[in-house]
Amino acid sequence: MERFAVALLLLLCMPSAALASDFVEATTAITLSVDSVTIYPDGLMVAKCKGVLDTTAGEHKFVVNVPDSADISSVLLTVSNATVERVVYDANPVYTLNVSASGPQDFALSYLMYDAGFWEPRYDMHLTDDSVLLNANALVRNRGGDDLKSVRLKLVAGLPISVKPVYARAAQKYAAEAAPVEALSAAPTPSASGELETFYIFELAGRKDLAQEKDISFPLFSQDVPLVRIYTWNAYEKDDGPVEEEIKANNTMQNPWPSGRAMLYRSDEYVSTIDMPYTPSGTNASISIGPSADLKVSRRLKDYNITERIIAANTSAKNHTVKETTQTWTYHLKVESNLDRASTLEVTDSLPQEAEMIDVTPKPTESTATSLKWRLQLMPRQKTSIDYSYKLLTTESLQTEN
């Protein structure tokens, strides 16, 4: 069994010739090496330490040395073949343990440190026609006050940063787990250690050195994922375009994609920096690429007519007339693909309140009282159009004498 350096300080000792009635309890100060750290998005860090110490059976007192930044109330010490009799919280917690069997004992220590860590994903996205190569790196900073050497590193993704109390409760639950630490795989990509409540924990392969207050980047994952490319055009707001390009990248991985900044490349040329939304496994990330010249579009008012007529209306009280006005609009929308591949265009347009459709070609995919939406499947270099007409009827009372 691997043994870790344990600093021992015997504060009080028993004289060799003393009788049992003259026994004075000894207190041992221990410092355990940090074995792993888990960093949450809100800056919370969970440290887990371990070591081995030979002890005799019976009652022992241990002063556990922890960093100044540690939350003392969160300190948890477990020892094999021992039960905790009491804990006194001073500058460092003092544990009274009852050890049931002599010999080497496994010591495990965990504690929370607030605002002690930072991490965020950074993405490189390389677009092709039907897929995207997604490279994710984890940018990590250690703010815990000490350099960390050869530690296992775990990074939590999940709820928004604003949910601090939830992170703290989950971290305490995670720190309290007494399962033995398993050896890490030597695989070049991180393995998932599982989900905790609504969290996902990335466990990076190998052991890492985390210098204090240094930004360090580690590979997180890389995969070529399928995508669907969609163009959108709000014809009411942009008569002559441009269309907006949007991709829906399907997360076929077992782990989620945490939200973060992404550098977007097309044909290895930088395009823009975008925001990657949090994307659970098995769902699509909708990512706006921005304006595109792949499709040429235009919207024009083709025809406008207005007619009026006067209608006489009689009531028991008096006679009056009503002016009825009918306005008719006809619009022509043109679409031209500049692409050598098939594409999808979603077109939306707006209607006035109380408008009545007269004719529309092709039929819209969706329609409401105030909007129309078409989803066009375009062939390479295809030209097509949309035509629609609607009318609006208004009335105005014209008062006349009896």
C-alpha cells in the first residue's frame, strides 16, 4: 500500500515508568497530502486527502492541519478500524478516535474551500458541411492558497453559477462519500465519474499540478459530431436579408457540453467567437453563426389596392351611413441559393391584426393571426419564390341628419 508523508508532533507523552492511573493522553498533529480536488463552477473547491499511519488500539487524539481557507465546519476525517468519539473545533479541528485494532490505518480527510477554484470550458469548433469537430479544453485556476502537486482533478458541470447553496450542499454530500479511491485509467480522454444530483463530474486522466493563481488549460474531450445547418430569414424586418445561419449540433457523447466560449472555424479559417449553450447528452445545441451570403433573398410589395364604399344604415332613432374601406396587399419574396449543396431555409413574415388571407403560394408550414412561416428545402443553386395576398377591412361611421 502506498504510504504518504505524515507530519507527526507528539505534544504530550506518557513516561515509560508511569502506572496506568498516571496516564496522560497524547495528541498527534497530522498533515495529509492532497490526493484529489473537485472544482465547481461557482468557485467552490472540495479537497480530499489521504495517508497511512501506524497506531495502537485504544483512544487517540489527532489535530488535523487544514489550510486557512478551509471551512472548518466542513472538515470530515475518517480512519479505518476507528470510530469518532468527538471533535473539538479550534484553529484546527481536534479529533478523538477510538481505534479497534493496532497496525497501519488509512486516514481520509475532506473539506470545502469557497472561492478557491475556477474553471470554464473553451471550445474550438471546426465546421464542415455535415459535421463539426468539437475540441473542448478546461481552463483551470487554483485559488486555494497553496500549490497542488500530482492531484486527481475533477470538474463539475451542471446548474447555473447563481445556484450557490445547491453547489455547497452537493459538495458536502460528495465529500462525505466514503468509497475508496480507484486508480485512474491512462486513457488520453477524461472519464465520467458519474452524476451527482443534477451535476455531471468530469474526471481528467492522470494527475495534475496546479500552481497557485495560474491559468492552466487541460484537454477535456474531442469528437466529430453530426450537425444540421439551417438558414433563417425574418422577411418583415429585413427586406433584402441577409439570412442568418444556424447550426444544430447533436451531442452524441455520454457527457454534456458545458456552456462556454467557442472559437468558430470554417476551412481552418477563423470566423467568429460564439457562446456554446449547455447541451445535455442526446440533445441538440442551437448555435447562431451569424449573417450569411449563402442565400440571396428579397421581399417586395408587388401590388396594393384600396377601395371604399358608402353603406346606408337605418335605426329607429336616426339614419346614418358607414364608410367601408378594403385594403389589399400582395407581396413577392425571392430566394436564390448560392450553394452547391442542398439547404434548408426558414422564412417568417408578419401580418397586421385582423388581416384576412386571400392567397398564398406555397402554403406556409405554420400560420397564426399575425405571422406566416415557411420551411423551404432548397436544391443546389435553386431559385424559388413565395407569393401571398391579404386584405384588411375597416369601417367608419358617417353621421347624417334625420
